[in-house]
Amino acid sequence: MKKIILKSKRITLRPVKFSDAGSFFKWVSDDEVIRYITMGRVKKLVDEKKFVKKVMKEKRGYFFSIVNENGLLIGNTQLDLDEKNKKVMFGLMIGEKNEWGKGYGTEVTKLLAKFVFEKLKHNRFELEVYKENKGAIKVYKKVGFKMEGLRRESTVSPVTKKYADLFMMGILKKEWRNKK
């Protein structure tokens, strides 16, 4: 995992620390939090600690912890880089339910788009989102992401155990510049 800190008005994105594993485990053990997360449930804290150790060693992308203006760890976000094609796949989880609906998802997404396009100099920023996740879709559209397709029954929900559809969304550097 590459080490960098990104800051905006209310949030700091910092490299994941091993000590974050406890919070992550709490979140991925909660059906309401993981309802729209494709990675699924983690059953044991030891497994979450192994996952955190693994991503801390990863060299291909970025895995950030999201800390709000009060110093509270509220979520995490990951960027998987495709250097050959100059694109980045994005994932986001606001795990602290008391912090939902406060605009942190939008702020994180905007901060990462700026990083992807201005610092990394990539051309494309993309994601997959559950078709039913209306709140997240609204956030991504607000930042400028466009609907690009539907992946039918593409994942199994960790909560319902049923197949779920995922929208593919993306934004290009030129679209992001025009949106600014």
C-alpha cells in the first residue's frame, strides 16, 4: 500500500493502520453496514486483522482510513490502480452509521477524484454500485459519474444471500474538468 495523506475541509484520508482492524470488523459484522458492500461479511476479528495486514503490504493501490473533523474513524476507501490503462477502480464504506447522511461520502469521492486526475494523472475513475443503493448512486452522480451499464446478478449479497445487480459507473478526466 502506497503511503500518502489526503485532506479536505472535513476529512482526512490516511493510510490504514493495524489498529483500525477493530473498527473495520465492527462494521463488516453489521448487516446494515455491509448491505451494499460486495466484499461481504467477515466472521472473526483475526480474519479482519489478516486482511488489514495484507492491504498494508499491497503495492498496487491505496487503502485509506477515513477520519472526520472530530478525529473519529468513520470508514475506509480503496483505490485499485490499472497503470497500463490509466484507470482506477474505487470502493467506499462509511461504517459509522451515526455519520451517515452528513455528506462525507461526497467529500471523499470528490477528494479522490481530484487525486486520481491531478496527482496520479489517470484518465478514468470507475466503480460498481448495487442497483438498489440509491444514496450512493446520488453521491456518485453529484460528483459527475455516469451510468455505463448494468451487470445483472453480478454478486451475491452478503446479507440476503441472493444475486444482486450492480451498476457500472465512471467518470473521465475531461468530464471531471468540465464539472469543476
